[in-house]
Amino acid sequence: MPVQSIHRFNPFALQHGSNLQTHEKVQEIVWYAESRFWTILSKISNADREHQAWMQNLLHRELVCLAFGLSNLADILQSFLSYLT
């Protein structure tokens, strides 16, 4: 039996039963996140100088936490899937 693996940066690998609906949902999430990100950057760039620093700091912290959480989730999923095989 061949060993299956999930590639973290390829959500459209069609592995482990993914289908077109899953891909469409992932794409919707990506588009939503991108639009929110550009809205936030627009608000920060149009804010007063005194507010830009704390807004940028907050955005930075949020992105770091998000990246940390996603990397942990990917590691957990990878461990779980390797346990199943």
C-alpha cells in the first residue's frame, strides 16, 4: 500500500477525499481573507500617525498568532494522518 502524505502548501492536492466543493470553499476563504487584509491596510494607511503605530502592532501580533496557530494545526494533522497509515 503506498504511503499517503499531505503537502501543507497545496490544498488542492486531491488527497484524502477532497473534492470540488472543498476547493471552492477554500477559495472563498482565501478571497475573504484577502479582502479583509486589504481593508485593514487601507484603514491603517489612512489613519493618523499617532494611531498607525498601535494599529500596525496589533495587525503584526494577529498575523504572528495566526501563522503560529496554522503551523501547529498542520503539524497536528500531519501527525494524526501518519498515525492512521
